[in-house]
Amino acid sequence: MTATRDSASDRHFRSFCYVFITILLLFVMYPLLYVLSASVSDPAMVASGKVILLPKGFTLEGYRRVFQDKNILTGYANTIFYTVVGTLINLITTVPAGYALARRTLPGRRLLTVYFMIPMYFSGGLIPTFLLVNQIGLYNTRAIMVLIYAFNMYYCIICRTFFDSMPKEMEEAAIIDGCTPFQTFFRVILPLSKALIGVMVLFFAVEQWNTYFAAMIYLRDQDKYPLQLVLRKILVLEQTSAEMLSNAGESAAAANFQLKELLKYAVIVVSSLPVLIIYPFVQKYFEQGVMIGSVKG
């Protein structure tokens, strides 16, 4: 059996796709490479516009000063805590809820689904939520950062669709073998849902790592701030700490301005690096589960 040969139009279209994807990749990669190069370049070179792609005047002074600042280190520790604990709570609440709503034998299944979906479109608003958080004693506590987004109905619907598409014969076989509903879920369903769990972990972790609005509203003490709120102060409000700028040889305003720009790039790299490092390890689950919930057979 001879393989079919591509026509000229197919080859031209494939070449066009390669060129288009390459150009798109360059547009996406250039800002990342520029920020990385600027973070290890001489501030004067960056300020004068001489850094275009590759570093000029290599230096790690920005990273040294970033890690000397206690606010950065405290924010890093807080963000890691919020991300790990918040992701675990998200998984504990969302995945079992999706499995329960996927069971057709659940009493009031449709009513519960509608009840959970209402807050997706309607909410009490920021002020009532703030008053509630303050009244129950969660204001200015680390607990609010992991509880305020503890359940996500959108991801719950994805989990429900995934569990609903699984063969019902597996559950029936587990019941015949004497498994309770909890044993069926933990011993049969979860081991077969690694792709789903991997995608959920990735989504939840990235959301928790990048969140700053809840901290800006519900936290008052700086020692509880996540890294993204510290980053906001440096990038948006331009409030660079004295520890990061203190240097006897750099007292001039121009030198401090250049150093501030260097610190901004270094902080961006430091805040983004953990997600970029973790992503390759969960990429295989993301590739397997990116279409989860999109097709129902």
C-alpha cells in the first residue's frame, strides 16, 4: 500500500503554518527573554536602551538585593503557603463535589447543580463579603487567603463532566465486590483520574500563586502579604524598600532610578520562576486533560 503524497497546496499550507507559529513564538518569547536579560544587565545599559535581546554588562546585583529584602522573602514564604494549602483545599472541595453531582442517583442533583451555579452569575458584592469576612473573624488572617476561593463551580462542572463520562460498569463492579461509595471513589475513581487531578492542580496552583486582590482587600499586616502584593508595590506603586536601594556608592538619584528598574526586572523573574519550573512536570497531565469536559460521548 503506497502512502498518499501531499499536494502542492498542502505543502504550502504546512509551510505557512510553520512560519506563522514561528512568528507567534517569537512574539511570545521576546518579552520573556528581554525581562530575563534586563534582570542580569547593567542598569545603565538597560536605561539607555542598549539591551535588546542579550544581556549587556552581566551582573547579579538585582537578585542579590532582592533576596536581601525581608519583604520579598516573607512574601515568597506566604505565597508558597497560600498556594500549597489553597490548592489542597480546592481539590478537597471541588473534585468530590464534581463526582457527587455526576451521580444520577444523588437526590436533588439538578437542584444542587443550579444552586451551586447561581453564585457564578450573581453575588452579594464586595462590601457585603467584606462585612461577612470581618464579622466571622477572618479579616487580616492567613485563613482568608485559602478559604475565600475554596470552591470553584466552573472547575466543579469540568470534574462533573469528566466523572459522568466514565464507564458506569466500573462502579457497578466495585459495588458488587462490596465497596462502599467512599471506597469506590478513593480506590477506583481517583486512581483513574490522574489527568483530571493534574490539570486541576495546575489551574488551582497558578490562580493561588497569582492572586493579589483578596490580599489587598482582606489583609492589613505586611507580614501576611503574598509575593504578588509585594510585587505590586514595587512595580505599580514604586515603593522600593530602603534595604534594596541602600548603598554608599549609589546615592545619586539617577543611580537609584536605574537600580529601581533593575530590581523590577529581577522581582518579575523571581516571582514567575517557580511556576515556570513546575509546569514541565505537570505538562503531561495537562496535555492529557486539556480537553476534559469538552466532549461528552
